[in-house]
Amino acid sequence: MIKVSIIGSGNVASHLINAFENSIEIELVQVFSRNIKVLEGIVSSDKITDNISSLKDADLYIISVSDSAIAKVSQQLLFSGRLVVHTAGSLSADVLDGKNRSGIFYPLQTFSKNRVVDFAAIPICIEAVNPEDHRTLEMVAKAISNSVFTIGANQRKALHVAAVFVNNFTNHLYGIAAGICENNDVPFNILKPLIRETAEKVMAISPKEAQTGPALRGDEIILQSHLDFLTDQNTNNIYKILTQSIQHDAKL
Ligand SMILES: NC(=O)c1ccc[n+]([C@@H]2O[C@H](COP(=O)([O-])OP(=O)(O)OC[C@H]3O[C@@H](n4cnc5c(N)ncnc54)[C@H](OP(=O)(O)O)[C@@H]3O)[C@@H](O)[C@H]2O)c1
């Protein structure tokens, strides 16, 4: 069994804890959190610690804390020469303190604590300098996921940027749509079959092939009537810039 400890208790850490606890190939040694209360009921109490200097021996330490705290937390580790990785999409392994061997264990999914995820279907992007460390990361990743990729720093950043478009920006647009519905007394639920079909369509055809709507058709009368309808300046600007982008893309 590969011994793994997790540092952090947020969205990603809590899902990793669950995935490792359910794997017969991984022994979850310990979980560190500043606030151990949040780990109660998620992991057995003998594995929880709020003392970073009491971390036991493990084959792998996964730091899954806020991006801005990763460097500092890695410096707080008292041991050296062990394998320590982080789970961030856009940070290099170099942010980790050089006294330990470093790497990346980036699960490409959106995680929220109260949402169940199927880790087996989540792509995990791994990176390590040392081939032996790479093998360890690969074994750990394959113990919980059927989708494991070796991805370098630049490509990982590209994936993270792409992920912001498909997830954060799309979700923000859902929020704008929900606001428009609310302001006009129509239920957002009516849009849900459209949301589902939009996502399902790109599983089968390319986003470019899937595009429809007034921007693509160049229907200036409808476009202007939508802009007149959108009195909120911010929403109006977003509508304009996305319309321009769709029309620009259509010419390529
Ligand atoms: N959420 C996602 O969808 C997602 C997906 C892929 C990768 N990631 C990456 O995974 C990492 C964790 O993200 P998350 O969404 O799980 O974050 P999160 O839910 O906001 O949790 C952040 C964790 O960091 C801890 N923390 C913050 N500052 C700390 C410090 N100075 N010392 C010790 N612990 C500290 C917090 O502890 P307290 O509770 O004590 O504040 C908390 O456990 C990030 O690198 C993120 O980029 C996130």
C-alpha cells in the first residue's frame, strides 16, 4: 500500500480523502488542517492533526491548500528529502520548498464539498522531475482515477485557462441568465433542458459546429433588440463582447 498524507481540508482535500479512504491501494496516513473540526466525520480522529510538525512518515504528501498558502505551508514542513506535491492548476512545482522532492497532482474538475464526485472519471494531471517519483504519483493517481495524464507546467496552465472558460465563465453566464429570469418573473428551471443539451452536444460535435443563435446568423435586428433590452451596462458589455467573439470565430 502506498502511504499518503494530505495537508488541507478544503474542497479538493475532502474529496481526495474520500477517494483514498475508498482505495485498497492507498493507506491514508494523516490529514493536517489548521481547523480540525471541519474534518470530523470525514476521516477517523486518529488520522487528524493540527500540528504540522507531527506529520508521520509517508510516501507522498499532498498539499491542497489555497494557492497563495502553498509555498508557506511547504516551508513549514519539518522533514526533507520526501515527495511533496500540490494540486494547483496554474502554479509550478517550484513554489514548493526545495528541501523536499516536488511534483504536481492536479485533478481537473470543479470540486465543492457538498457535491458528490466520481473520482474514477476525473482526469488527474501529474508531473515529477524524478522518474521514481513520477511512478509513485502515477500509482496513486491510478488507484483513484481511470484517467491519468503526464502534463508539463505550460500545458497544465493551458488546461487550467481552458477550464476557466468551460467552467467558471460558463457558470457566471448561468448566473447572469438566472438574474435576467428573476427580474422578469420567469423560472430559471425552464432553461435547464437547454443547458443540458448545450453540454451534451459538445460531447458529440465540436463547439464550433454546435454554435447557433443570432450572433452566428448575423441577425442585426435581433442583436440590437437584445442590447436595448439589457439595460445593465455590465451585462450589455458582456453580450457585445461575446457576440463579437462568435462572429470573429465564424470567419476563421
Ligand atoms: N476547488 C476546485 O475546484 C479545484 C480544482 C482543482 C484544483 N484546485 C486546487 O486545489 C487547491 C485547494 O483548493 P480548494 O478549492 O480545495 O480550496 P479551499 O476549499 O478554499 O480550501 C483551502 C484550504 O487551504 C487551507 N489553508 C489556507 N491557508 C492556509 C495556511 N496558511 N495554512 C494552512 N492551511 C491553509 C484552508 O484551511 P482553513 O479551513 O483553516 O482556512 C483550507 O483547508 C488549490 O491549489 C486549488 O487551486 C481546486
